[in-house]
Amino acid sequence: MIKIIFMAIDKKTLGELKEKLLSEKKRLEVEIEHFAKSKEKEDTYETSFNQIGTDREDNASEVEEYSDNLALENSLEKSLKDTNEALEEMEKGTYGICKNCKQEINIERLRVFPSARTCIKCK
């Protein structure tokens, strides 16, 4: 059985981390909306496909742009999902606990990467 050792994050630090997460959430949403449309489900987007033209070169450019945007969208979507999950964990009182070993995540790691889901050892 894994023993959970949890030292609560003080309210001031928790507030600072929450502000960082909310700021990051907004930044990610704005960035994603530049090239993708929001779907009904939160954190889910669909990359738009721009029609540049009808000849082969235009079609190749369209596919290349779409591929680049799709990869970027997936990365941003994952970051947004992690950010939203961290905010949910704050509400539940489980923020800062490693998902693998159930130990407290070092506060310095959280300051650098507030949406961290695991401690350094489990990373």
C-alpha cells in the first residue's frame, strides 16, 4: 500500500498557481482559435482546412498547412486539457499530488510547470 504524504500548499501560493493556470488557459484558447474551430465538447477543437486554390501546388500547400496545424492543435489541445484538469484538481483539493506515486509534487516544479501531473521521479 502506498502511503500518501500531503503537505497542503499555502493559500497564497495556491492562488498564484491558479492565476498562472487561468492565464495559460486563456492563452491556449486564443492560440488554438487562430486555426481551429471549437467543438461542443470542452477542450476539443477541429483544425480548419483553408482552400488556397485548385492547382496541384495550391493543393500541396493546403495539405502541408493542414498537417502543420493539426500537429500544433493536438499539442495545444493536450496542454489545455492538462491545464483544465489542474484547475479541477484545485477545486477538489487534490492539486499537487503525483498521479503515479501519489506523493506531493515539489512546489518548485509546480511553480515552473503548474499543470504538472507527476513528480520528477515519475516523469
